[in-house]
Amino acid sequence: MKIVIAVMSLVIIGLSGSLFYVTRPVTDVVKSVSYYRENRQELKEQIDKCKDNPGLLAQTPNCQNAFQANQKNMFDPNNSSMPQIR
């Protein structure tokens, strides 16, 4: 009886793991920080997508790279959209 319960537990754990694998989001091509810095429209779109579903996407490579690129763009001295303090 204990063996049957142990086997059933392993089967349930295995099925739940495979279900998680199937329901993971399809990953896009990973784009670099420098790519997002050069392509502002894609950067905005990616950040909007990441903010719309942070529980699922926040730790994906594209979200991490987009957030990093956005932060670098904000503090770039050549960024003309930032107000200048004089």
C-alpha cells in the first residue's frame, strides 16, 4: 500500500512538472541591451509587455535586458529627451 502511494505521488509530481513546462510562455529571440538601446520603439513595446504581466515575464531575458537598456538610456548624457539642470 505504501509503495502504491509513493508511486502515485511521483506520477502526480511528474505530471505537474510537465504541465508547467507546457504552459511556459514561448520564448522570443533574446535581444541584447545594446539592441534595445538602439531600437527605442521595440524597447517601449517590450517594457509595456513586461509590465502588463510581471509575474510571468519579469525574470525573462528580454524583460531584464529591456529594463537595463531603459535605465542606461535615462542616465545617458547624450539623451536629449532628459531635461537639463543648469
